[in-house]
Amino acid sequence: MSFLAFGQPLVLLGLLALPVIWWLLRLTPPKPQSELFPPLRILARVLKKEETPHQSPWWLTLLRLVMAALVILALAEPTFRPREKLQTAGEALALVIDNGWASAADWDLRVATAERLITDATESGTPVVLALTAEKPNAEIGPFDAEEARNRLRAAEPRPVPVDRAAIFGRVAGTLEALPAATVAVLSDGLATAGDEAAFAQLLGGTAGELVWITPERLAMIGLTATENRPDHFAVTAVRASAETGPRQVTAGAFDDRGRRIADTAFAFAPGETVATAELRVPFELRNDFATIRVDGENQAAAVRVLDENSKRRRVGLVSQAEGDQAQPLLSPLYYIERALEPFADLVEAPTSDLAQAIPELLERKPALIVMADVGTLPDAAREALIEWVEGGGTLVRFAGSRLAAADNDDALLPVRLRLGERALGGSLTWTEPQPVAEFPRNGPFADLRPPRDVTVTRQVLAEPTPDLFEHSWANLADGTPLVTGAARGEGTIALFHVTPEATWSSLPISGSFVDMLRRLVQMSRNQGAIEASANGNVQTLAPFRMIAADGMLTPPTPDAKPLATGGAQAVTIENPPGLYGTEEGLVAHNLLGAEATLATIERPATDLPVSTAAYALDQSRDLRGPLIGLALALMVLDTLAVFWIGGVFSRRRRAMPRTAGAALLAVALGAGLLIGAGDRAAAEDAKPGDAEAIAAISTTRIAYVLTGDAALDAVSRAGIAGLTRFLIDKTALEPGPPAGVDIASDELAFYPLIYWPVDPAAPMPSQAAIARVDAYMRQGGSVLFDTRDQYATGFDLSGAASPATRRLRDILSDLNVPPLEPVPEDHVLTKSFYILHNFPGRYAGGPLWVEASLNAQSSDGRPVRTGDGVSPILITANDLAGAWAVDANGDPLLPTVPADPMQRVYALRTGVNIMMYMLTGNYKSDQVHVPVLLERLGQ
């Protein structure tokens, strides 16, 4: 393994000249040292033999030899390579790189490795074939020159789709026919795919000269394969790479459509196991809010699973006029329906058979679908309520029976008109035989289901023949009579099974197809019963809505994404990447891994070609010319100093300073050191705990809020101050720090110009000591903004009835030195400290903002805006300012305004800006009334 390479290796021959340089340096010693002596000392040395050095000191000669060697090495352009250079013997280099979803986590390493291969193999100008296995089949693969190959490689990116080695390897093999004995470098993602053996045989079976095999050193990826919303929990299944054999535990989170984490769970892989299932045990309503399941710490597409309406459990109401018989449960009209729907729906059964009471109670539970088993005529009030629910988007599924057969047609609650009575098949007095189920029509919701061959029907209710009966037929018998009919009613859907829900008229309720058909109807209900089926039976397509990127993030659709065809399982391709398809009214999830997916490790192909292996790594080569030249210059400086020293330059300087002076200087230095050390110790002794926090608090302006002990209220206060801070940064020159929650009983209050205090009647009453601290804070120039948040209750008023929050505020103010208060006058500085405002709304509108009253409240000349620069120590509102300011991490409002007016939130934020400007600058704006006089004095 060679760790050092040279761009100009012939320059190293200059090292042979080092002995000659050594000989020359030994013959040319440095200039002898010359010294000036007193005359007597010269006379004392007259009789001595003169001695002159005849050669350089050995250490100086060695120093100069090292300096010369460093210069020669630098001229040879040395490069430090901590990894071995990959030797390629072919006339061309074929780079075959997996850029599927499994390569996203370490894509930079793959690009760096490929660039290193191009650099190592193309120094002689050999062509490069560059093929990516997750690109379109018509993508150009070369051959390219080295520079173009690097540019294409840097522009490539991982795709959130599986690799297609069979198609790409075939194209590379065809290209290599014109480049004999090429080196084939396979940079795999470490995962095996179907058809790998044949693909590698085609790639390496032609004119390839050698194989460079590069795989990840460790596969530790996790993929989500299935989710299921079960009756009492949400189940998630995950797989890991088969190369991992030890125990492992990972955490996954469930997120709603706004990206907020709702719940989390942990997957525990036992030793040797590659599949694990986790459960999220949260209420039914929260499970229906799940939009995304994501594995923590995994930045690749397989670790993210998007959810559509198929993952949501719908609430289904069950209605029957038959009284339950505990002794014969199999004869109950709802028995088979309950067992068919229970695994994937939340069932709500009517508490009574009285339809006038049962149907309104079910509608109050807001079901997505209602199943009525053999229900005849409905009471008028229940009928009108049910019609309104269906037209508003509900799905009604009815089953036939003796009551429905004898009832009059109700066109509003039946998809087709029915004949009176029922039809018997296969009886002793009939000529017909029991009928099987025919193929499901293409225009119905059961089109992609397989019809049950073993189901027969002996009795049914018949539909009146009409021209549009075929369009409403979702399932038929072999003789063409309808088994299931359906029709749209407003925004909803009505479906009718022409047989009973128990196994008396047919064997359909005891078949597996009964479960599939009911489940399909429940799935329809999620989209408010809307069925979009073309008249000619063409497959519907859904436009891309949100795509899963290779790193697992949800992004807008890419230009390559095409509409997804519905019906049947669709493969994940570049045209149909994983993600959500459809519109906001209805989305379909198209995930990367199927329920049976595994993450098997790829095996190196068996081949007769020479094989070299490597690992993914960044290019860590370093050019050593700069460090070598720098070291040579440092040695040159050292050589110069040595020559000066030998020549006596430093000796004369040293003798020029008397020893006494040197000792004095040393004493001064030591004394200064002792004084500095003593000063540091004194400073350390003066330091007190909390000094650092105090310095940090006063270095940045921060808005504080009072911690009430209610986590929800404190969270809204913090989010509100954060929203106001963001608005201040965007609109003004002030850049406040993050919000500060303060405990008025213990925290220092003087650091904050304004403290927001949401009055909570449920919170404990502050102690006398805490109120005294607030009183001292207000006397020393601080201001407190009290917010009772009860504008639509009673609000803050100086007289009359008061809300609990207002009464609590009065209790607090009774122990404070509160000045007289008044609503903000029209000419008060708060109306123009930054924005021109006429009122001060928050989440609620209409309530006044109370401030300290002027000494002469009846005269506009005595308003605080015209007298002094004082700031009101207290402000009171009932409009819930923090609720209007509150935003989440994305900057979106957390709470709606009342009334719902977007401009009310804007004015609320402007109110906060004016209050903050008023706190920091006082009523300097009042000086603007003197502008004409000032201009006159300035002569302008």
C-alpha cells in the first residue's frame, strides 16, 4: 500500500546531490566570529596560535541538508494518500453506481469514491462510462472524458425508488463491446434485488477486463413495510437489513398532516430477526389523525410511510329493527356484519330498535357509514335527518329482508326502485335454480375484486327495470338481476344489498367476499361516498400531490412524476415515486416497500475476472507541497538565526545589558506576574453565582411572561411572545432575544422592560412577598401587561359584574400601588409609537387597553403624551394578546381570532410593537409637536 504519491517523480533524483551539498557545506564554513577586546586582552593573546574553524558544525550542515531535501521533495509534487490507489488495468473505466433509495444516507461518500476512481484511472486520458441504476432507461451513459464524467457525477442525486440493475447492466454491457478489457467498478447500495444474478452475468460476461467491487461496510437501515389501524391500537411493521444479526431498538413517531408529532413507539429487533412490529396505543380519534409514520434517525425513503384514508378507522353505525336473540346469535341481522367490519372500523350499534330514537342518536356520533339491516319504513323525523346526512356526504348501506320487501319505495333512501315482494329461487314451486354471482361490473367499486364462485342466492328483492339500471348495478347474479346496487345522493352514496345480511337468502354473508365488499364500501365512505368511475371503464389516474424524497422528506412533485393509475398494485418507479397522489379532497398513499418486502444483502457475483474490493470513503489525499515549502522556509529562518549566533550578534546584545539590569528586569517580570495572579484571584473571589446569567440577561432585550403553573397557558404565552419577537425582528430595528418565563417569587425581574402576565383564576394566588417584588419592579421603571383574556365573558371594568379572571386581577392589584387608570386616549403615545392605531385588539376585539391616567384627564394638554417621558407601569387588557401573537415552529398561527378576521391578527401584532416601542422609548414622539419651533431655531 502506497501512502505517498509524486506528480513529478523524476525530481527525486535531485536527492542524489545531497552528498555533494554536504561536501560543499563542510568546505565553506560560516564567517568566523570577530570580537573587539580591550588592548590588554589583545596583548594577552598575542603569543597564542591563531585558530580558525576549517568546517561547518555538523548540526548546521545537517540542518541545511534537511532544508535542501525538503525543497527537492516539494518540487516532486508529493501527495499524501491514506488509502491505497485503485489500480485499473483496462483501457476504459465503467462506473456502475446504485443511486436508489438505499444510497441516500451516504451519497456523499459514494460520489467521493467515484471521483477518486475517475482520478486514479483516468490520468492517462482513458474514457469513462458512467451509469446510474435508478435513472430513466434512456439516460446517457457515455463514454465521457474525465471532466465531463465528474460533472455528471456531481449533478447526480439519489432517487427514492428501487434500483433497476437488469436494464442498466444490459446497456453498459452493450457500450463496453466497443471498449475491450475495460475495468468495471460496481458501487452497490448493499441490497439484493430480483434478477441480480442474471444482470451481473450479462455485465461481466462480455469484454470486461476486471471487476472493482465496492459495498457499504455496514448496513444498518430500517424500512417500514405495513401499517394497520386495528380496533385498539395502530400496528406498524418494520424490517432491517439481513446483515444485522444483533439486537437493536429504534423509535418511530406518528405525525399529523401539519408535521406535529402525535405519538411514538419503539421497534425491538431480537438477535437474528429482521422483522419487528410495534404498536401505537392511542385513542381512535388520534389514530385517525396519523398522516406519516417516520423512523427516528433514518434519512432515507424506506423509513417513511405516508398514510391515506385506507389507514383510518371509520365509525360505522349499525341499525336493525329485529330484537337481539342471545340464544340464536347467528340469526341476528347484524351478526355477520359486525364480524366483517370489526377488524377495520369502529362499530356503534343503535341502543334500541325504535328507529325514531336510534337514528338520531347514531347521527350524533358522526359516523362515516350507516348499515341498516332489513329496515322498512322510517319515521318522518328520522327519515329527514338521514336524508340530510346522506346528501351531506354520508354513506348508507342497506340490506334487504321481509320488511324492506313489503315497504313502499323510498326513492330518497334507495338507489333503485324495487318491485313489491321478493323472488324465490330453487324452491319446489319455482322453475329457476339458485343463482351464482357473476363478474363484478367495471363501473362499480368492486371491479378489482374476484367474484365468489361458491356463493349462491336463493331469494332476493328485484329492481324495477329502468334504462339506467345497469349504471347502478355494482354486482349481479348470473341471470343478470342485481345483487348490489348503488347511487349517489348529493355528496353521499346509497348502496343496497338485495339479499339479507344473515345466511337465510344467500351464502354471501358467510363468504370471504362479503368482508371484502363491506370493506370497500367503508373505504368509499372516507371520501364522502364519492365514486369517480368513467362510463367506458377506463382506469382513473391521480395527479402527484406530495412526494417522498430519497432522504425521507416530503417535497412537491418533481418534473419526472406522472399521474398514478388506480386499481391494483402499482410499482414504485421514477414516473411514480413514493408519496401521495390525488388532491386535498382525497389522497392515495403510494409507499416504497410492500408488506412482503425484505432487505437482503447483496452477494458478490461469481466471476473469472480479477476482482479487487474497496470501501466507500471520502477523498482524503493531501497535497504536501505547501507544508514542505513552509517547513523549508522555517528551517531557512532557523539557519539564519544560527549564522547570526555564530557570528556573535546575539552575544554582543547579551553583553550590552549589565547583569544587574538583567536581574532587575527579571525581578520586575516576576513581580508583575505575582501582581497579575493576585488580581486574577481577587477577581475570582469577587465573582458570585449567577453573574454569568445576569450578564446574558442584560446583553439582549427580552420580553418576559409570568409562569402560572398551567402548562397549556404557559405554552401559549411563550408562543405568543415568540410570535411578537419574530414580528419585531421583521418590522423594526429591534432584535429581541427568546422569550423568558419568570417566576415572580424567585426570579430577578429588573432584567426585562415588559412582563406579560396572563391572569388565570385557577392558578394559586401569588404570595405577599411575590406581589411586593412586582410592586418594586414597577416602581423602578418596569411595566406589567395584565391580560384577563375574558373580553367575551365580562372583561376588565372598574365597576359592575366581573368574571373570575377580573376578580383575581382585582385581588392582585389590591396589594399593589396602582395609579389611576383610564382607557388609552386618542392622542396617547401608544397610538403612534410605531404604527398609527385607533384600537388595540388581540385574539378578541372590542376591549380597551387601560393605562395610567394623566393628572388632568379631562384636558388634552395634560395627557401623558404631552407631559414628561414617563411610561405607564401597568397596562390591562381583556383581549388575549398572546393568543393572537402565538405561532408554531413554522410561523403559522396557533389560535383563531374571534371574529375570524385575518387583519385582526395583524393589528394585534402592531399593538404589541407599539407597546414594546412605548416601553423602550417612552413618549419621545410627543416632541414632534415642537418640530416647527426646532426647525425655526435651526434656521431651516
